[in-house]
Amino acid sequence: EENVKKLYGDTLKTSVSKLEQYSGCPFSYYLKYGLKLNDKETFSVEAMDTGSFMHDVIDRFFQEIEDRNISIKDIENEELEDIISAIIRRLKEVITMSIKYIVQSIRQSEFQVFGHELEFGKNGRKPIVVTTESGKRVEIEGKIDRVDILKNPDGTYVRIIDYKSSVKNIDLNKVMSGLQLQLLTYLNETCKEEDFIPAGVLYFNLIEPSTSADRNMTDEEIENQIKQKFKMKGLILADVNIIKKMDTKIEEQGTSSIIPAGIKKDGELSSRDTSAITKEQFENLQKYTDKIIKQISQEILSGNIDIKPYYNTKD
């Protein structure tokens, strides 16, 4: 207990992603956030933070000259500039396309943006506070990319949206194992703070879309294929009326182009096209998330540093 106090103090200050790492391997968490061990620093004459954008451009540049079979030592400045311009133009197109579909998904919905980049524990907003079974205090900091709400006669519905640079979905096995708690924790806390009703936890994947288009496809068909790539993934409330307000065009389309939902001709939800759970199931997931957050915190503060790395057989 004395050592735990030296490591974490009287209050454990952490984040959901850190708690997920503990679930992935307690020893890994201990090394990184207890002992605060880092990779050995490499010192250079000039430290330069290029940022992820520049890294991406540089990686693509080397890939491009490799694909073109160009010698790096023989490349002319004019050709170099042309390649870089083409790469940046392509990245700009991807960013523009991503924002275009974000805006389109908002326009095609009765939900309104309540806030973006909402941070717990910063800018005057309180952290998420948890008290373990042993009475120890835990403060969780974090940031929600976007919160949307719908004011309905029976209450205000909320959905949490996270932007990801890779394709991601809610995996309930990972939720149960404490490996994917972020969105549900933020949903839980937002519902508590604002007295909202859960409507969804969704990932908007910021990817560079590719299509299997052929010459016979129309521009509209190609556009629909690209749109499918930007379709949000996750869990939504199994309520037809709320789903119709999440996507105002779903009735005429049958299957939504922006959320994981489909409506059959009889007006019921399509189980094949829909990733939805009931209000009661959402509440049970929120309670479970609350419970497992406390359990993980209790394990950390009890000094458990077992070497138990999580292994994903799908990777």
C-alpha cells in the first residue's frame, strides 16, 4: 500500500485509455504509468517535431519514388516538387471529403451538435470521479470528439461520436473485457451530468476511401460506394422513431447511408443492416462500464502488476 501511494498518490489520476491498457496487461500499465518508463530518448543536433501530417507526406513520398523506380539520388527538384504537390493535393482531397461527409451526416439528421472536443478534467470541466470499494478516489480525464443531442417530447437523446483514422467498430467482447470502454464511459457520464437518454455510440472513420468501380458504373453509383466507406459504425438505440431522426432519409432509402441501421417494408428494423440495442440494454452496458472502471481502478490501487498481456487472435 505504501508503494502504491508513492506511485499514484492519494488520488489516482488516469484516463479511460490508460485503464484499457491495464486490462490489456497490468504489468504494462505499471511500467508506463507507475514507474513512468519511456523508450530511450534519441538525441539529435536539431530536435524537430514534424507532426503526423508531415510524416505522412514523407512516407508517401518515399513510397511514390519507389513505385516509380526513381533513384533518390538522381531525382530533380522539379520532379520532387511535383510529387509532393500531388501528395498534398490528395491528402487535401481526403480531408475535404471526410469533412464533407461529416457535414452531410449532420444535415441528414434532426440531431444537433451539442459540443465538440469536450474535455473532462480540463478547461473548467470536472473530471469523471470514481470511488473504489476500498473508498479510494479516482479522477478520470478524457476528451469527447463530438456530442450530438435531440430534444424530443419524452426527453433529450444523446449520441457520442469519435473520429478515428482507421476503421473501428464497437466489439462487445472487448467491452466486457475492459478493453473498449471509452465511448460508453463518456456516454454514461454525459447522461449523468445532463440527464440525457442514450441514443448511440458511434465511430466516424476518417479513411482514404477506395472503390471497386468499373467502367459501367455511373457517377452516382461510385458516389454511393464512397459514401458507404464513411458510414458510421457502432451501437444505436433500437427505436425506429429515434433512428428516423438520426437519418431523415432512411425511410425512402431502406438502409441508412450514415448510421448502422435499416428499416424493412413493414416498418420494423432490419436485423441484417442494424447494429442496435434497447434502452434497457444501453443502461445495462452503462452500469457494467461503471462497474468495470471501478474494478480496474481497485486492481491498480491494490498493487496488482501481473504479467497478463492481452492477445487478439484476429490481428
